[in-house]
Amino acid sequence: EGFGQWSHSLMYHDVVKAWHIHQRQIDWWYVASGVLKVGLYDARKESPTFGDTMSFLMGDNQEAQVLKIPIGVAHGCKCISGPANLFYITSRTYDPEDEGRIAYDAPEIDFDWLSGPEIN
């Protein structure tokens, strides 16, 4: 799938970074410290999960995991315990032409960044 670059994002409590979407780039995320609420929205019209959203936590006191974000899946995160250190690898080097943005409160995406994490 290729290796483009390795990057880092430092985020502080309550900061929301959403939504991002790529048409040519795959992302892999790992949260080294802090806790992020991660949101995914499947914008791939040919996908059986088109229009579905998903939310989960990554980071401290969570199972260690690397998240692979496929092409066409909108993604974002909110720092709920920070500062948080997100390390991410991309399959291509940064290309502003492939850096799609969708508003965090886009009406077509049923997702509430302002709510807290679900209690299990």
C-alpha cells in the first residue's frame, strides 16, 4: 500500500479535528498518550457500510491498537484526555489536492463530537 510519511499531532483537551477524507491516501493511526475519541464515517458509495458511523476510544487505558483508515472513509478525533500524542503514517506524502475537509457538524453525518464517550 506504500509509505509516504510519518507524522505527529499533539492535541489538547476538548480539541476536535474533524472531518478529513482522502481519495488516494490510506492512514494508520496510533495514540501514544492521552485519550482520543475517534470517529469514522463511511463515504464510499459502493461500500455495504456506506453512511455508517463508528466511534471508539484510543490511547491511555485502552487496548493498544493501530487504526487503518481506508480511502474514502472520513475520519476525525476529539481529545478527551490530554495532551494526546497521535502518530500517523500515510501511504503517500502530503498532497493538498487530496486533503478533503467536511465540517465537524455536517448534517449528512450523524455524529456528535460534543458528547462524551459512551459509558459501558
